[in-house]
Amino acid sequence: MSFFTGLFRNKAKIGVLLITVLLVFYMVVVLQRGWTLLTADELSARALGAAYLVLPIVGAWALIRELQFGGRTEKMAHILADEGGLPVDNLPRTPAGRIIREAADAEFPKYQAEVEAEPQSWRAWFRLSCAYDAAGDRKRARSSMRQAGKLFSASVQPSA
């Protein structure tokens, strides 16, 4: 399957691609404006131009970091799916399709205990992240997924 075939099968990837293209366009425009100001005669314009040059650098760093996060998360999800290790999505939902919080909270201790038993397992951290997400705690879900990613990266890199 080619990159573009897979891309058009997944709406989320199309959204990420569109947002990425728009952000890169924005960064190019900001760089252009920053350069224009940096080459101006006035000192205040030069200072503003220098500040404008910092914004795309920070934006590029954040974009690269988030794309790496997404790619690593997708890779881990594929591995867990192939192993049959993804959490089963059988929680009751509201008529609008949202997971009922109490049901997610009841399932949570199982995944928390798994991480406590195996703190160096990226698989356990990934499942804990899914449990946090189901419970509506996006901040902890993201933090747990970052921990899973760190452990996953360490497990696939050869030891020195």
C-alpha cells in the first residue's frame, strides 16, 4: 500500500496533513516578514524582525515533536493490535457516543495495576494512556503515552 493510498483511507491523517501544510505556509510567511523587518533601517524594526524569526523556529520544533509523537503512537498501536494487546473498547456509551465516565473509572485500576507491576513496559503505559483517555483525563493520557513512547524508543534502539 502506498503512502497516498493509506493517507486517503484515514481522515485523521488528511487532517494532520492539511494542518501541517497550513502551519508550514504560516511559518514561511512569518519568516519572510521577519526577514523584511530585520533588513529595515530602524532599530525597532530590526528587533521586531529578530523576534519574528524566533516564532517559526519554535513552531517547527513543536510541529516536528508532535508529528514524531503521532508516528510513534501509531507504530505502538499497530504492534499492540498485531499482538492482540489493545484494550477492548466495550465500555457503555451515552446516546451521543461518549464513554460513560463511571464505567471508564471502574476499568481504570486494572490498567494502573499493570503499570505498577511492570513500570518498564511500554505496552502497559500505552494501555494506561487509553484508560486515562476513556476516563476523560487527556493531560494524563498524553503524559502516559509519552512515557510509553520513551520506553518504546529505548526498547527498539540497540544498547551501547
